[in-house]
Amino acid sequence: MRRLLFAVACLALVGCSPLGPQAHRYTATGHVHLQRAGVDLDLGTSTAAVTLEPATGLFTADPPKGTASFSAVGVSSDLGFAGTEPIQGRFADGRVNLSVTATVKLSDIRAAGFTLASPPGCAARQPVRVDLSSPPGFDPDRGGELSGTFALPEFEGCELVTVLVNAAVPGPGNTLSLSLVPIQ
């Protein structure tokens, strides 16, 4: 009887299956706005595998990684990011809340068509943490939108252009938005 009551409550409250963890796969399309640089970055499309524990609403996903190119004030670069740990979050009451921690690197820094620097160690001084949330009504079976703001720390290891990079890129008020579409 308890198991039946749990199953009914689980289905009614979070739309879950009482049979155990649920696996979901999504196509994730990302967009970043860097406030200080005044640039928008298309992070492209990737896939995300999510494991949801219905009884608790907790879920995990593989760490993200990718590269995007941007240009600001005549200087362009490639921005790479790599998750430092699995994504962890919670689905409850029709909302998703999660945290992503990633290292951020710059490479192939160019101006007027010339490479200024391409050091492998040009990176934000510490990992970036982004807290993302969905609006009400998120459905794991239908996907949805997630967004959040983050601060980008100063960079180091960028050789002679470190000062230029730190004058143009780091700062608060940056935004990340993700669109999750289920893969059937």
C-alpha cells in the first residue's frame, strides 16, 4: 500500500516514474552575452544526457564543453569552456535549478587579421560558476528554457595581451541561456 501511495504522489507532484532513475537526452543550444565586451556568443548545439531521480527530483548530467568565436572592438578570439564536474540540479514544482562550473580559456587572439597571441594557458583565474533556472512549467519530457547570470573573473597567462583581455572581457552581469529539446 505504501508503494502505491508513493507512486501516486510521485506521479502527481513531479510527473515521475516510481520505477527508478529516468534517463533523458536533450539537444542543448546555448547563447552567452558578455556584458563588458558587449558581445553575444552562439555556443552551438550539443547533446546532454540527464539522469533524474524521481523520488527526490535530483538529477545529474555530464559536464559541458565547447568552443565559440567572438569579436569585440576589432579584436577576435576563440573562447573555450570545459565543465570541471558533473552538473547537479533539482527538478521540483515544475522548475529546474542547476549549477554549472567550468574553466574558461581564450585562444587564437587576433587583431586586424594578425594573431596577437595563442597561448595554451590563457584562462580565467578560477572556474566560473553559473546558476541556471527555468521558468515555471518545465517538463522533463518536453524540455524548455534555462537561464542565469554569472561573473567572469580576470584572465591570466595570455602573454602580452593579458592587460588587453582583462580590460575588455571579465566582469559581472554576463548571461547564459540554454534551450533543451528532447531527443526521441
